[in-house]
Amino acid sequence: PTPGTLAAGDICRGVCRHLGDLGFAILTEFRLSSNRRVDVIGVNKAGIFVVVEVKSSVADFRADGKWPDYKPFADKLYFAVANGFPVDLLPPSCGIMIADAYNAVIFRESSDHKMNATRRRTQTLRFAQTAAERLQRTRDPRL
């Protein structure tokens, strides 16, 4: 691949490993109550939600304008890209993770976007229910 490009699934795996190391429970392809779907979401023991939007190329970033809709659903919002991606293109209000298939590092910390309490409670329940349903489907694919 050219510099700054890597398969989205590889970037996602590295991000998930990194968030796991930071103490977050992680889900991928999580549907928000707004019906938008985020690439990666994590919640830690303090109830802090991190949303990560994976971008596999500059074209992928330029074609997707949905990311501002994720801010109300995250305490921290990041873009995750491969090494070599021109990070100056990414919005300054968002954090940046540089990832490969094995790990990620925080290149720029996200600004804080404090979620309101009602949304946090609703999202925590959705997160738990989604995780439980996915686990049960691994035990019984018929569900």
C-alpha cells in the first residue's frame, strides 16, 4: 500500500488493542441512537466514552462528512489512520491515533466533549445490550 493507507480492518484491530490496553471495553460497528454507525466505541470503568473513526485513505476521509454527528455521543473523538497519512487534513478538534494491525498510539489527544447525563445512561445501556447480544450470537448463531 502507499504511505498513509492500510486496510480499515487492520487499523481497527490496532485501535481496539490500544483501547483495550487503556482499560476500555470495545465494540466495533456500533449503532448510535441517532442511527449513525461508529467504527469503534469504547467505554471505561469511569463511564467515559471514546469514539474512533477509522480512515484508510485520504479519499475515504474526504468522502465521509458524517463524523461531526458523532461528537454528542463521545467524551473523546479520534480519527485513526495509518502511518504516513497527512494528519494536517484532520480536524483540530479531534484526536488522532496512528495505527497498524497490531497496535496504535495517540498522536494528538482529543479535546473533551462532555456527554450529557441522559445520553450517557442511554448509551451505556445500548452498549451493554449490544455486547451481550453479540456474545450470545457467538454461542447460538441462530439468534
